[in-house]
Amino acid sequence: MDWMNTPLEDFGSRAETGADGKPTGEVVLPHGGGEAQRLVSNFAALVQAAYEGLLSEPDGERYERTGEVPVVRNGRKVYEGLDALALRDLPAVLDALAVLDGEASERSAEESARLEERRKERRGELERERRQRKALGEW
């Protein structure tokens, strides 16, 4: 078996089809059900979950539309189909996930700063309203 070049997705379970092309109700593992195959199958699911959790909105839309995710090859961000990634792509995938994690942290920090600014503005509005009411004797 060519472990390095077989797409990770190929290690997952598949519904078996009969000679007539209809599902038989059985589930098969095309590359076997050993621990190594199970490990690669689980790894494929982890990679997919990591990408889905870290993609920005534009990259997420691209993934939904075309199935492509960013990978970092030779220091450049390129897009490739998630279903085509294999073990040989692990360094490029890890580099991409590290970059995406940093970008997600930046987005989170920016969002936190925006929310804190809104809270600060709202506290100021409430304080002005309280002072106005106090001045009118309503407080």
C-alpha cells in the first residue's frame, strides 16, 4: 500500500454496493480495518475538523463551494482539495493550520476589542442617562 500518496479520505468507511449498484447495507474499509488504517482514518477526521474550526469566512465559503482548503507549500498559501490531501502533505497541512490558528487568534482578539469598545460606549450612554435623570430629579 502506498501510505504516503493515498488520500486520507480514502481510509474512511464506505457503504458497500452490490453488483446492481445499490447499497447492500454493509460498511467496508477499503484499505483494511487494522489499527494503522483506523489511525489514518481518525487523522483525516481530525484534519477536517481542524480546518472547519479555523477557516476564515472567505476561506470557509471557498471550502463549502469547492472543497478546497489552504495549505502552505514553499512558504506560499495555495488551495487544494481536502479530499486529495495525503500523508505526504502533512508538513504543508500543519504549516497551514499553524497560520490559520494565528489568524483565528487575531480575529478573536479584534472581535474582543470591538465588543469591549461597544460595552464601554454603552456604559457611557447609561452613565449620561443616569446623570440626566438625577439632574431632573427622577433618580
